[in-house]
Amino acid sequence: MTQYLLSVPMIDGAPPRLPDDMQQAYEGVARFNVELQSAGAWVFAGGLLPASSATVVRAQGGEVLMTDGPFTESKEHIGGVWIIEAIDLDAALAWATKAARACGEPVEVRPFQEIPEG
Amino acid sequence: MSAPLKAGASDVEQVFREQYGRALSVLVRSFGDIDLAEEGVQDAFTIAAQRWREAGLPPSPAGWIITTARNRILDRLRREASRPDRQAQAAVLHQSGEPEEELAVRDDRLRLIFTCCHPALAPSSQVALTLRLLGGLTTTEIARAFVVPEKTMAQRIVRAKAKIREAGIPYRVPSSAELPDRLRPVMAVIYLVFNEGYAATSGDRLAREDLCTEAIRLGQVLVALMPDEPEVMGLLALMLLIAARRPARSGLDDSLVPLSEQDRTLWDPVQIHEGQQLVRACLRRNIPGPYQIQAAINAVHSDAPTASATNWRQILALYDQLLVFDSSPVVALNRAVALAEVEDAEAGLAALDGLPLDTYYLLHAVRADLLRRLDRRSEAVAEYDVARVLTDNESERSFLEQARTTAAGPPSMTDSESS
């Protein structure tokens, strides 16, 4: 089994979705999460607050430097993630397809490094 | 007992072309590692090139290659027993307990095709991997055929293999539910390889003819592996019927000879026969698809002993059917050509209006031809000029230049440009 990160990239300042649309997405995601859990593929999931709420911490020698805002200055930031377990990429892509349908946003699939045994 | 015939370099070459993908796919399944399998098969062919020259071809060259490659890989793994990563990877992909019968070998090749053409890989990587792993082409050959620097192609292949390994792209035949989505890129890759070889936008000519041969070979493998898929048959038929016209397609000076002016006695009757039979066989299934329809269109062309005997009505009907599957402007352009034959040049011209193909040389070449037929010469000349600038292909350009000269006619005949 490999763990995969399914992340939902969001564009900062994109026009907000309609309330009905959002409600549908919430419900869809909730159903999807239940499906993940009952299939035993669930590891973790959660939505994130806007990137503007982020703080970056750098440890340089003895000093700690903190900066307001996200690390990347790009216009897109991760809006939410799932971590799932899947037998191979096809299985992960099948979950990602369901995730994308549920939340109505694109979903990026990325494998985690294997945890060395022992 | 008679002494075995000594094998020449071309025998080894032929076995290599025919058996490379088969041998590699078996070993990828056994060891779960593409790089390891490639090294093993390449080593085995190197040994074969020496041994077969003296001892002749073994009774089963493919079996010999697979066994030799397997032994080489096992030797190597034993030497590198301290490298558990290889074993771990093998465990990921290994399908345990399958006997190596013909059926299993068949499935192995199919697995490898679907792995190479996985939609999670970029199309350019799908093409490169398919040619490399199933066709046994070297990186140099693939780079030359696609007019890409060798280093770029090497990186593309390394990156694609890394993605297969890291992202966990499986080595298996998709389930029937996934099949339609997964078969599409496989057929697209094979057809792209064929077109790259046939349409030859630029590059080494011999390398490109190899691409056509390779695409047809892959098409034949796919038909043998998936005999119940009419679109797969349609794809092979399409390639055969187009390839059959190759001998008539270029003039002595290498310029392009259009279909209407080709010497049809030069067409390859074997390929036409095979292509037409496939078209008939797949149409009987009555599950039409874009490859079958395109094959049918080419079958109609191949049925006509002369250009004027072409059944354009049937071709027009087939293009109408094709538009249902593929409403792209290129299909609409081809339909306009057929319409001009069934009705007249005026109708064809009208059908070209509004097609978003301004940068496509063929749109301008077709419009130029229709204008010429309507005797609107200066407009025709202007369109030929645009078409000429838009193509990179030498033989197409020289064809367009000739056509332009003809359209311009003797100075006294042109309508506005006489000096």
C-alpha cells in the first residue's frame, strides 16, 4: 500500500462559489469521506483556512525567524487535503475522480515516499 | 541431422524487432523493474548476436532470449544482494504464481502497453516509452524520428520510468469498465507514431518509415491481443490503407503527389486487401467509432480504380458520421473536400467559411484548389502563398509551388496581375 496526498489547489481571490453550490460541495465531500472510511482508505482529511492566515517559521542557527503569510508567493494555494491509502496509482486516481466530483475542484494526486521498514 | 543454418545480422535484427517487446514484458512482470528488464533483454540480444551467427537460430528465439535475459538478471541480483530496494520494487509489481504460458505472455504485452500509455503520463512520454519498451527502438532512434535532441528524449524516458515507479502506475490490463478510457490513449499513441512517420513534417526519412512499420506492427499486436475491440481493428485497417498509398505518394523529385493524381497501380495490393478485410470485419460488429469510419473512408478510396471513379457520396456520408464522434474543424475541412466533389466547388468553399483553421496550411491549400476550379485565379494564388508559408514539409511545399504556378497560368490568362 502506498499513501497518496490528494490536494485541492485553490486560486486566491477567485470569485466565490454560489451558496447552493458550496452546500452541495460540503455534502458531497462528507459523503466521500464516509466512503473513504468504510473502504479503509482513509488516513486523514481536512480543509484549510485561507493562505493569508499562514505563518512561516525558519530556524537559522540559534535564531527563529517568523514571517507573516504563506511560503510560496504564488496565486494558488492548497485549500484542502486528503491522505489516502491505495494499492496503486489507478486506485488513487479512482478516489481522486470521486473527490474532484464531490468538491467540484481539480484534485492533485501525489505519492508519499515509502516509509523505510524496520 | 543437418547442421543449423548460420544466422545473419538481419535474422537477429528481425528477431529483435519482433520479440523485443514480448521478452521485455515477460521480464518486467517477473522482476517488477523496467530498467532491470531492459538491461537483461539488451544483454541477451548482445549475446545472441554473437552466438546465433555461429550456431544458427535456436528453435524458439523468443524463449532463448527470455531465458538468457532472466539468467543475466538473476546473476546480477545475486551480485547485488545487498540492494534490497530492487527486491522491494519487484514485490510491488510482481504477480505471483502465474505460469508462463502463451496466454500469460500475451497478457504481459498488453499490461506493458497499458502501462506505457497510462493517462497519468504526458502524451509525448507515452509515445517515447511505447517505442522504446515495446518496439525496442533506441533513444537515439526515437529522438531522430521526432526531431528532438537526444538528451531531451533520454530525459523524457528516464522521467517517465521514474513516474511509473514512484507514483505506482500499475502493470496490469484495465478492467472492462475502465477499458474505453484506457484504450483511447493506447490507440492515440499508435496512430500518432504512424502519422509522425507518414506525415513527416521534417526529419530523417528512413527513421520515419521505420515509425510507420512500427506503428503497424503495434497495431497488429493490439488486434491479436484484443480481438473483440472493433476500434482496434479500425485503427489497424486505417494505417494499412494509408500506408498502401506510400509508393505512389511522392514523385521522382520527392514532391507530394495528391491522392487525385496518384498512379494507383503503385498502391500496395496486399496492404489494401488486408485493410479492406479488416474494415468489413469490424463494420459487421456494428459498433462504429472514429477509427473504423476513417478506415472505411480510406477503403472507399482504395476501391476506386481511378480518382474519377471515387464514390464521393459514400465518403461524404462517412464524414457526416465521423463528425458525430469527432466534431473537430479538421474533420469538417475533409468533409468540405468531399462536399465539393458531390456538389460543386462553390458548396465546398461555403463549407470552409468560419473554420477556425487559419494557421493550418491544408485549409488554405484546399481553398486555393477550390478557387482555382472556379477560375478565381488571383485569389487562388494568394491562398497558395499562405499555405506555402504555413508548412514545414519540403515535399508539400514544392507541391504547393507547382500548384501555384499552374493556378497563376500564363501571364495573359491571369485576371489582374499581368505585367
